[in-house]
Amino acid sequence: MYDIIIIGAGPAGLTAGIYALRANLKVLIIEKESIGGQISTSPLVENYPGYKSISGLELSNSMYEQYNALGGELEVDEVTKIKKDDDFTVTTEYDEYRAKSIIIATGAKHRHLNIDREEEFIGKGLSYCATCDGAFFKDKIVAVIGGASTAVTSAIYLSNIAKKVYLIYRKSKLKCEDILKTRLDKLENVEIIYNSEVTKLIGKDVIEGLVLNDSDTIEVDGVFVSIGMEPNTKFVEGLIPITEDNYIDSLDTKTNIEGIFVAGDVRKKDLRQLTTAVSDGSLAATYAIDYIRSTK
Ligand SMILES: Cc1cc2nc3c(=O)[nH]c(=O)nc-3n(C[C@H](O)[C@H](O)[C@H](O)COP(=O)(O)OP(=O)(O)OC[C@H]3O[C@@H](n4cnc5c(N)ncnc54)[C@H](O)[C@@H]3O)c2cc1C
């Protein structure tokens, strides 16, 4: 029996693990893919306090080393179900585990365009996060793909950094709040291109341009894909309420079930970044520690 099982070894899960181990608890992290979560795929992180510049892989490896050095256990497996009984039973693809408390830190995935060369250009001009990578495009030409609030917010954010911003949307009307549209319309360096889909990414080693609707080409130095995220919450359906866009809604990492906490990008929130993920992880662990001690 573990004190805490943490689902997901991204920054939120690893931080929760470090806090729980330092409180002398027996901790297991279950991770279905790669240690470090999303950030392990990022070539460069420049907004995490304490590091002027570090690769995402190096940063996440050092988080894991810290967890491991404290005696944290890790299983590579996918959690498919959580059941509440006297404690909790966690079912994975290959096994079953028991714990007194659970922290869900399963993150989210940025939706991809699913076109040729997309994976190849990640970190070479193509990004899914304006807050993370916008600063690399000072005085350059960038395109934001998408038309909902996040895409419009990204375009507004980038207009303060880049020389020119194209906002490319496949429909004829943006799907954002009016206030954002009003703000966008005032920006002279933003051009909205409606009824257009990106059909090709062009470039030798880095992104140099885009083809729209298989016909028009525009030259860009950077592309920000902002067509939504897919939170990993399928395995809690029916147990914990999820929002219509599939996030777990929790103001302070507590869920509707005593003993289950949630941390990181999988939570409904306004900013999905490393700093907010580690913040959630530490808070969720603190509540889980309190919960375990109060039920002893
Ligand atoms: C390319 C890229 C660049 C980024 N750059 C920056 C940056 O520069 N600065 C910044 O602050 N943020 C950046 N971000 C965002 C940042 O990475 C995320 O906000 C952060 O990783 C969220 O951490 P998390 O632990 O909540 O979730 P994640 O990192 O998504 O980790 C969740 C983990 O849970 C695992 N998991 C999911 N479902 C299951 C399951 N059923 N069973 C077991 N395991 C499961 C996943 O495999 C994953 O490893 C970037 C993101 C990307 C994709």
C-alpha cells in the first residue's frame, strides 16, 4: 500500500512526488510515456526562474533525479481506472496498485495540425505555446493558427514582440470574446486571414513559410499552432466531474472526492506553464499529506 500514487511524471507530478517524499511518505508515480511530460520535448526553456536558458529535457531530467534521489518509485504503465473503496485502487494496463491518496497530474496535449513535416519543425520555428516561445521571434514575422480565444490571445501577445503577425483561421468569423476581437482590431501589425487552412509547411532546416489552401504561400519565421488542447482525463470519467472541454475543474487542487487531488495542465486554469504546474504539484501534495495524516 502506497501513501500516495501520483499519475503522470510531468513537472506537476514530479514536484508533488518531491514534496510527499520529503514528508516521509511512500510514493509511487505511474507514467505512461516519458518522464518529464510535455517539457521534455522542448529544446529551450527561458522562463523558468533560476535558469536563464535550459533544454526541457535537462530540466525534467533534473526534476526526476531529485525525485529518485529521495527514494521515489516509478512505474511505466498507463492508468486506466481509479476506484474508491476503503482507500483507492488504481488499475493500469498491466497491474493494480493500492494507495491512501491519489494525485492526478496527467497533463494535456496540444492538438496538432497533422500535416507533413510538423514534428520535424517543432522547436525549429514551430511552437504550440506563444508564452513559452514568443520571445524567440522579436521583430520577426509569425503566424498563429487558430481562431478561438487562445489563438487570439496569442496573436495579441505576439504583436508586442514580432514585427508582423498573421492570424490564420479556417472559418469566416473568429470564435473569441468580443473584447479580444476589439483589441485585436486595433493592432496595426496583425493581419487576419479567414477561410484558410495550412496545407503545407515550407523550409529547409527551419520554418520559412506556409502554404494556405494548397495555393497561396506566405513567408514566416515562426508558426504558433493554437487549435486547442486535449487533457488526459478519460480514465476519470464517471468518477470526477470534467468540464465540457475535458479538464478537471478545481479551484485549489482538491476534487469532489476526498483523498483525490489534481495538479498541472489537466486542471481548468488560465495559464498552463511550468511555474503553474509545479505550484499545483506542491499544493496538491501538501493537501494529500494533510489528508493522510488526518485519516490515520
Ligand atoms: C513543446 C513545448 C514547449 C513548452 N515550453 C514551455 C516553456 O518554455 N515554459 C513553460 O513554462 N512551459 C512550457 N510548456 C508547457 C509545459 O510543458 C507544461 O505546462 C507542463 O509540462 C505541464 O506539466 P504537467 O505535469 O501538468 O503535465 P505534462 O507535462 O503534460 O505531464 C503529464 C504526464 O502524465 C502522463 N500521463 C497522461 N495520462 C496518463 C495515464 N493515464 N497514466 C499514466 N500517465 C499518464 C503523460 O504521459 C505525461 O508525461 C511547453 C510545452 C510544450 C509541449
